[in-house]
Amino acid sequence: MAGGSDSQGGEEKAASRRQSDVNRKLKYISLAVLVVQNASLILSIRYVRTLPGDRFFTTSAVVMAEVLKVSTCLLLILLQRRCNVKETVYFLVDSIVFQYKDTLKLAVPSLIYTLQNNLQYIAISNLPAATFQVTYQLKILTTALFSVLMLRKSLSRVQWVSLLLLFAGVAVVQVQQEGNKEASVLDSSGQNYSVGLVAVVISCLSSGFAGVYFEKILKGSSASVWVRNVQLGVFGTALGAAGLWWNDGPEVSERGFLFGYTPAVWAVIFNQAFGGLLVAVVVKYADNILKGFATSFSIIVSTVTSVYLFAFRVDLLFTAGAGLVIGAVYMYSLPKPAGGGGGASALASSSSSSSSPRRGSRTDGGEEMEAFLPKSPEKEKGS
């Protein structure tokens, strides 16, 4: 009897070790995915916007990304409903049309996200990729401040210090760039550093407000993240199309919606559309420290790649500023001390761009992973 008990205990320990090894591997995979997604989107946008030849309309790229994102979320909802088209249509009509008051709440963040996506193209088109990556981390500061004001969240002393370091690091980088504009933007034709800086600052402000506003909506609703992304996408597509007509309407009518699209441009759009949804699933296996490390490492990757691809010059001042930002991001992601109250450390996960990126994704990732799997209507009603 004792032998059987020992054998069972040994099997449980072996299973536990195997599960621990799997989780460790998944953490490393999560780290790689987060780094690649964070760095590749910015670098690829910078690359396609600095290529010679015909340039695509950024407003059309924003609309196309929204269409792809909505299509993906609709497919996931269909899989949840066990590929029952009729039931899926009834569910979507009820969630989006009949509960129109709930849907209309998403109009505000959707407008802001659409603005943010367009501003991101403007900023990256006018700023070096490394400078944008460093400056864009200000969204952690704006998100934290909006979370304190709107959600009454508390920050630890370490987080407040990290926010001060973050601001100081970005300021140092801007001083360096101000004194070295010619070196930072080599092919200045069609590029304006001031326009890029204003665009990224407004983008950070809008990202912080929209993220906290969306979190507030999620907390007061039982709707799944995928339904929320469909609601956001419907508004985003409509608003993006309105922006396209307002800004580029005559040229799009003359040259076509897909004018200037190349395989590289399609890669950017797919990254923007699916990157956030992918991160929403990946973060299930990544804690806040790992996500902070991924953001910091992606800044290094962007800087090193910019040196080789765009002849970006790294001097001592830029290194000091970027170092402060990297340290601040990592410090902000550290867990709060016991008894410190509900903090906003999870907000640092909003570093995927995109995104919206990862627009509307929650940092626990559990529901996002669950959403890929079919589940019965009874279970969904109870969730």
C-alpha cells in the first residue's frame, strides 16, 4: 500500500516538473513574441515610410487593419459558437444592435484609437525609430496618471520614482535630438521632427486616456473581449473611413484604395491588426516583470537595428536617456510590496502598439486564451 502511495507521489512530482518546464518554455516564447511584436511594428512602419517611390495612404492602412481585426474577432466568436452561423448572427445582433447603449460607450475610445493609429504613422514617418520607441514609453506615464484620476488606483513609491525617471529619460533623449537633428533625420526631405514629436506626445495622451476608459468599461460589463473588439472595430472602420475621405478622398478616388501597397506594407498592416490580439493571448504566460523586460529589450533591439538600417547615430546622451527609460519601464513593472493596495502595475502591459494594439486586451490573458476555445452557451451566460 505504501509502495503504491510512493509511486503515485513520484508520478505527481514528475508531472509537476514537466508542467514547470512547459511553463518556463512558454515564458521564453512569450518574451520573444513580445519583443518581436514591440520592435518589428515600429521598425517596419519606419522602413516602408522611408522607401523611395510611391507611398501608400496611411489612412487606408488604418482602415484595412481595422477590417482585418474585426474579421478575426468574428471568426473567433464563430468558433466559440461551434461554427453555428445562425446562433453567431443572433448573438452579435443582440450584443451590438439591441444593446446599442452598451455599444455606443465604445464610440469614445474607438475615436481615440483611430486618431492614435493615424498619429503613430505620422510620428514614425518623421522620427527615427529608436527615438519614437523611447518617447512612446510616455504612454506608461499618461496611463498611470489617468488610472489614478479615473479609477482611483494607487501607485507604490517605486512606481512614482520610475515615472519620474521615465520622464527624465525621455527629456534627455529629446535634448539630444534637438541638438542633433541633422544626424537623427538624415534624409530630411518630407520629414519634420517637430511634427513627429507633437504626434507622439498626443498619441501617448490619447493612449493613456483610451486605455483607462476602456478598462473602466470592461469592469462594468460581462461582454467578452472579442465582442468588445468587434464593437471597437465597427466604429474604428467607420471613423477611419471618414478620416480617409476627409484627408485623402480625392487622391484615393483617383489612385485607388490599395495604391502603393507592397508586400512590406501588407506585413505592417497584418502586424498592426493581429499583433495586439496575439499579445492578448501571449500575456497569459508573461508576468509583469517579463513584460517590462520585453519592452526594455525591444527598445534596445529598435536602437541597434536603426543603426544598421537607418544610419541612426547613438551618442552618450541618447544612451543615458534610453537607459533611464529602460530602467524606469522595468521598475514600473515590479510587483508592489505586500499591503501596498491595488496598484496600476499591470498597466505597463499596454506597450504593444498598436496597439491597439493589443487594443482592449487585459493583462491576465486567461479569458483571451479561453476565447479561442468553443464553449457552451450555458457556460458563457454564467461567465
